[in-house]
Amino acid sequence: MGNLLGSWRFKEPSTVEECDSTWGSDSESDEPAAEDDSGISDSVSPAENDRAAGDPGDTSPKLTDSPESVPKMKRSFYAARDLYKYRHSYPNYKRPRQPNEYRNLRFYLNKIPLVPDGVYIEEILSKWRGDYDKLEHNHTYIQWLFPLREQGLNFYAHELTQEEIKEFQSTREAKRRFLAAYSLMLDFYGIKLLDKSGNVARAPNWQERFQHLNESQHNYLRITRILKSLGELGYEAFKAPLVRLFLEESLCHNTLPNMQHSVLEYFVYTIRLPATRRRLLRYARQHYRPAHAFLWGPPSKRRGGGVGTGGSVGAGSSGIRAPAPTPEHQRREEEGTTSTSTRSGIIVSSHDAMMCQDLAGGGMKGYTGPGSNVAGLEGALMLVGARGGRNEYNEVVPL
């Protein structure tokens, strides 16, 4: 039996549908079957979706609700695969990570400082709250405040291990400081933590902070990390209230229009319980405009070439899929919906491009779409390649 288990290998998912069980048969059967969504078609690009949401600086013609006028777009496979692995506790890890002397726990017990800054957790919690310039421009603390079982951009920060997670969750002092760190970051984003159940609401300074958050889009990758870390350290229930608030602000109130794509492509899919993801996505679909451009399910009612006749409807897809494409056909489709650096050979999604531009030193303020500053993006891709290339466990490499 031991030899049999030792020879088992995790099979990498190769499509978005394989990564997303939200609407699949392996989801909990706690809700009725998905209603007929046959009016859904392929989505617009993130930049076009921002303009449709009412970008005040945009004067281009607005999209109509005609499906024929909407350019085709697919969900990011890299995002789907990354979050699949996270939700399933990194099944590609063949053996436990090497012991790291519980450095994340010791940091939260105020016994060691974060590296390379040499700052202790108590100083961060007591002196950094409200220092928004420091929280915005310092890029080394986030990996220590919100550790994961994957390497981030701060290579001095250590990955969590299963054993350290168990020890962290049983240490009251560490958990208290972790929630204080979460509250600190929420305040930075213009949000307040209401109670021990994780409910959140706008903070008194929400207008100023939301405006900054809408422009400073590298924070969306930080939020993805924060949500993941909440789940790793025992606060899975805290994710849904925060994601729901971001959906409401970006889709209903238009206070965070630039966040729409990140909420739906990343934040929702950090949530491990399919039933919770379904509720959030149904809420999002009610308010998403244009309605026919909603990519994230529920899938349309099976017609013609459904499962019983040799075809299939992909979970989370926006229509009936053709028979399985050939590798060449799939490669061409992916090339048509991702940005490619011909020099480095690295393919990134639009969300990946945002972080690459930030790495290039240009920042994200004034960002107008995934096609901006191509030269800066290529330089950032070369930088990522020099640091080890794409990390397959996060958007490009986790923050």
C-alpha cells in the first residue's frame, strides 16, 4: 500500500473547467439546479468592461447589450489553476515542506523582526496604522503579515508548513495579532472590521481610501494574498463578507470599478466552499453589466451537444463548449486572450500584467488597461524571468 501511495502523482488540471468545481457535480447539492442562462455570451476585456462601467476619463463609444458587439474573452487559466491548488491544499506538493523553525509564528509572537526591514510586529500594529504612505510603498511587510504555503516576492519571508499552521492556530497571542494585522490592512483600504465573525463595512474615510484603491491596483494582489492567508490560518469564514463588500462596491455602487475583474477572477475563488462561491457569483451576475458578458457561471442549460451527446458545458463557462479542442487549437485560443512577451516567451493574463508593470517601477496609478506601457511590461517580465520565471502557484509570483 505504501508503494502504491508513493507512486501516485497529482495530475495538473489543463483547463479552466477542470479547475473550477463551483457549478460542477462535485459541488454540494444544497441548491436547486442552475436556472437557464442561455443569454450569457463571451465577455469583454477588463479595460472595455471598465469603460462600460463608466470610467469618467473615457470618451470612447460605450458597448451596447448586443452580444455581437462584444469581443470574445476567456477566463484566465493561470488564475484558475493557482486558486484550484490553493483551495485543494496544494496537491502538487509531493512531500511536506522543510521545517522553517516556525519563523512566521515567532514573528507573530514578537520574537523576531521581519526581514529585511528589521521591524517587529508590535511596531507595525502600534505605529503603522494610518500611515498610508508607508503601507502603500513598502513591499516587504505583506508576506510576513499574511504568510502562505508558497514563496512570494520577499525571498526573506518563509513559507508556512502544515505543522506551523497547526501551532499558529493553537496560539492565542499569534491569532490576536493576526486579526489586528487584518484590521490594519482593512483600514488602509477604507474598511472596518465589525465583529469576531468577520463582518465588514465602510470605514469613515472610505471615499478617500476607495479612490486610492481603485487607482492603486497592485493592492488587488495583496488582497488575494490576504484572503488566502485568512483561510490558511483558520479564518475561512472571514473571506465571504469582504468579497461580498467588494462585489457590492464594484458592481452596484461603482466606487471600485477597476476591481470588478479581480473580484470575480481571483477573490471569489479563494473561497473553498462551492456553495458560498455560488451565492456570491449569483449576486454578482444580478448586477454585472453588460449582463450577457458575465463569464463566471452558472453555465447555460444544456442544449443539443450536451453531456449526453458527446459535448459538455464547462463549469463556469459562458456557453456550450465544442468537442475537446486539439492542442494546436487550444494554443491559438490562449494566444488570442493573453498578453505575450516575444522576448521572454512568458504568457501573462491581464491581471498578471498589472503586477509586472508595478515590478517595472511604473506603479499602477493612472493605469488605463492591460495594454498600457507594453515596454514596461516586457521589462518587468524580463525581471521576473531573471528572478526565476513564472511561479506556477500564483499570478506571476505571489506578493
